[in-house]
Amino acid sequence: MPDIKGKKVLITAGPTHEPIDPVRFIGNHSSGKMGIAIAEEALAIGAEVTLICGPSNVKSSSKIKRINVQSAQNMFDAVMQLQETQDVLILSAAVADYRPKIVAENKIKKSDTKLTIELESTPDILASLGQQKRQNQLLVGFALETNNELENAKGKLVKKNCDLLVLNSLQDAGAGFGHDTNKVSILDRHNNIATFELKSKAEVAKDILRTIIAFK
Ligand code: CTP
């Protein structure tokens, strides 16, 4: 991609909340900071940015078109509505893989017996985009791995038909959820791997966008 100026960039960020009943949900520790940093950097270098963000307290510039969502299904629907017009899709959200199969209409009351909640799969947004990807559309996935990192990440890149995949390491202190710093490696579909140092999420966002622009 020779330049990102004027290009339409869609970014997913943050966690998703999967409702159990009107007051409870299944969530995760994602803060949204990494995805929002990418959105801010894409805006700074001239892209037209849409941010589809799960529940997060992190603010974003008013020049970013932000769509706030709750569940994986909400995020899927919002992405699918816009995907066709986008040049670059960056999926940094920590989407829940499972959700309660039945959402209780009323608050579940405590009882002496154990409670079992049956879960079902959520739609995989990245995999769906990979299946529908059109020519000249660039798809960037994220992977958070704790073991066999590179091997798993490569498998994910191929399976979900990504052009680039950002591998997040949880092995390093200061990297990952909630922190202001992160350490990533970026793999591409031609088998190139670039490994970066621990740095601020704003700097990591610059590395990710530089890699997208340099990708052929
Ligand atoms: N992702 C998505 N929709 C989902 C689950 C994940 O779009 N329902 C995206 C994430 O935003 C990320 C990538 O898929 O870009 C990888 O997510 P991850 O949870 O690491 O991979 P999974 O395929 O869910 O595999 P696993 O949890 O088994 O490692």
C-alpha cells in the first residue's frame, strides 16, 4: 500500500461484553488502548478512520468516527455494514469467543445448587472478513498467544486469510492488557517477520502503520 492518506481504515478495539442476564456479562481485560492508539495514528497520517469499539473508558479524537458496541454480535454487525467500502481493516479487538446460549430475561437469583451456564460460539469477525476480502483490501489480524507463539500466529494468519498479523506477547513485563506499553512481532503472508522492542502503544501503532504502508 503506497500511501494511507485519504484511505478508509476501519479498526476494532477493546473487549466485548457477552450478557448473562440484565446485570452480568462475560468480559476480558482488554482496555482498548492499543486499537485506539492505532486509530489516532491512522488519523494523524491522513486516513479516514472508523473505530468500532467495545466497552472502554479510553477517549478518542472527535475526528474519528467511533461506533461503540457491547457484544461480539454487535461488533460483527457494525463491521459487516461497513466492510465493503474499507481499504484497510485492522482487527485489534479482544472479541469473546463464546457467549451464553440463553440470556436470562431477569436477574439470576442465588440458589444453593450450582449454576451452569451453557456457552455457544460467537461469530468470528476476522475469519468472515478473510472469506469476503476483495482485491486491494488489506486485512490485519491480531493474535495473543501464551505458547508456541510464532507457530500459532502463522496458523491464524493463513486460516483467517490475513495479509498481516500482529503477535502480542504476554511473556514480557509491560506488554499487553491495560499497560501503556506493548511488545509485538508482525508477520506477513509472504512469511516475513519483524520483531519490535517494548515501546509505548503510540509507538507500536506507528510501527504497525509503517508496516501496512510498506506491505506489497
Ligand atoms: N477475532 C474476531 N472475532 C472473534 C474472535 C477473534 O474478529 N469472534 C479476531 C481478533 O480481533 C484478532 C484475531 O481474531 O484479530 C485473533 O483472535 P484470537 O482470540 O487470538 O484467536 P482465535 O481465533 O479466537 O483463536 P484462539 O482463541 O483459539 O487462540
